[in-house]
Amino acid sequence: MVYLLVNQLKNKVMVDIIAFGAHPDDVELSAGGTLIKHVKNGFSVGIVDLTMGEMGTRGNITTRKMEAEKAKDIIGAKFRINLNLPDAFINISKESISEIVKIIRTYKPQIVLCNAIKDRHPDHGVASKLVSKSCFISGLKKFETFENNISQDPHRPVCVYHYIQDQWIDPDFVVDISDDYEEKIKAVMAFKSQFYDPESQEPSTPISSIEFLDSIKSKANLLGRSINKKFGEGFTVERPLGTDSLINLF
């Protein structure tokens, strides 16, 4: 059963970008600054979490729902949807593809952001393949999905980009988030149960230390430096990027 944080499908709007994450906080950690930047520039974005993150050591489903909603508001996303796929057991199936295709056909994004092509957490690489395949299948007319018993029209996003997570991957391009980094961190820290909190009595995890927060800044700084900016977020592509002007590249 798909869990909707608000009545998105009832009050649907098309968006320019949808960012998918295997777990709540994946998007904030690796693409939060990029989303914030595009919202500031007048573009509309949505967020889709594939799981509730219910297998995580810290927090619970209730706290993570509340944290996800708070982070959504900080980013300025139009909606946040959770597909309630099984955490730690995401698989590529017709059922899971159908749920993602329904969202893509409902909101018709031009750009989809999704998990890293490989990473420490095995869900991330699987989610990357699942979302990418769903974007392709969403453009197939003979793959039928329905909303309110009405057949949906096919829609294939123009581009699918994969953000970079825990493991380093050389980026194909980097987005300058120098003016958006502080807000990105606010969105990350909305997930209070997951990250550094000196008052927390929950068990320590690889992402709950203060050193992990330092690593977020270090990675953003390293990516920014690669394009002569203070902070950046990196992405990989599935096909070569195109442009009609060299002037806007830097």
C-alpha cells in the first residue's frame, strides 16, 4: 500500500524534478542542496522515498515520517510520497516498477534524481536500477497503469541522474550549492533520530557520529573545489549531457 504524506494524487501538480531515495534522508544527504537551489530558481520538485527506513537502528516509523515531512518543508518540495517497499529487501519487480511508473506518469517530471549506482548499503544500488528501469518503462504505451480507474498516458523523463552517496564515485557533473549548503544541512538535521545528537540514548551507528557530519561538509567542499566553488553535489549520468550553449558551462 502506498503511503501518501498528503493528498498528492488528489491534488496533483506536475513538477520539474522528482528525487527518489531508497530511504528517508538519502535525498537530503546527497541532493538536498540541488533541490533547494532549483526551488529558489523557480522550479518545482517532489520527493519519493521507496521505504520507511524501518530496518534502521535508530528511530522508528513514526519519527521518520515526521522528520521526512519537516525536511520536505525545508527543501520546499511540493510533495513527499513513501512507497512503503521493504527496507533492506528492495527488489526489482513488476509491482514495484508499477508503483514508480504511476508516480512518474502522474507528475510528469523532466528530470529524475535517484540513488548512487553503487554504495555501501545494498538497497542504494538496487534502488538506482529500479528507478532507472521504471523511468524507461513509464514511456512504454503498452505498459498500462491506472489512476482512479483511468488509464494513464505514458511519460518518460528526459534525464535520469544518479547522486553520489557514501562511496566515492567520480561525478560526471557537479552542481554548485555554495549558497544552499546551510539549508541543505538543516534539511539533513531534520532527521534528528538518525544523526549526531549528544542527548540521544539510542545506539551509535556509522552515521550518528559528529565525524559523519564533518564528512558531509568535506565531501561537499571537495566536490565544490572541483568546479572552483565552495560547495557542490555530484551526479553521474546515463547518457552524455548536451547543451546548446558553451557560455553557461563553468
